[in-house]
Amino acid sequence: MSQTENKKKRGPTPKPEDQQRKNRISIFLTDQEYQHIKSKAGDYDLPVYVRTCAIDGKFAPKAATIPKINLEVWKKLGRCTNNLNQIARHLNRKRSFHDVLDLLYVPKGP
């Protein structure tokens, strides 16, 4: 065996024969039609959008991304929820409400 036969080919593993896309359809669109399709596709790649619409007849919109400012609020809300769950768990252990208040009490500095 030569060295070239032992080398692994680079790139992704080829898809099975029945999943390979070998046929191509070319269409011409006016600028207005192209812009309309492009705006409907949104963040999706145009070929993926057109192929899915043509085959399935419908297209699921992408899940909305959470803006960064909302992400920070979401994290704070998660911390608050966690604290509330800990308080509820503590109360459900048949302890008094005053025990929970003692846990929550933070003395003020001098």
C-alpha cells in the first residue's frame, strides 16, 4: 500500500447515496420577488427556506433569541426563584416561619 491510500480524506463524511442532492433547479426572479422571498426567509439560508417551503408547503419560524438585557433579567429571576424554593423547602420541613426569617436576616454594618 502506498502512503496516499492510507491517508484519511479531509472534510465531512459523505452523506448516504439516497440523501445526496444531485439535482439542481434554477429560477429567475424579479428584484421584487427576490426581496420578498429573502424577507420571508429572515435569518434562514435562502436555499433551505425555498426547499422546505416547496417540499413541505410550510416553514416553522426560528425560535426568538433573548436580547442580552433580557438575559441578565432572566438570570436574576432564576436566582430569586431558587431562593424562594429554598425558603419553601425550609418551611415544609415543619420549621417555624421565624426560623426562616432568622435565615434571611442580614445584619446592617456598623
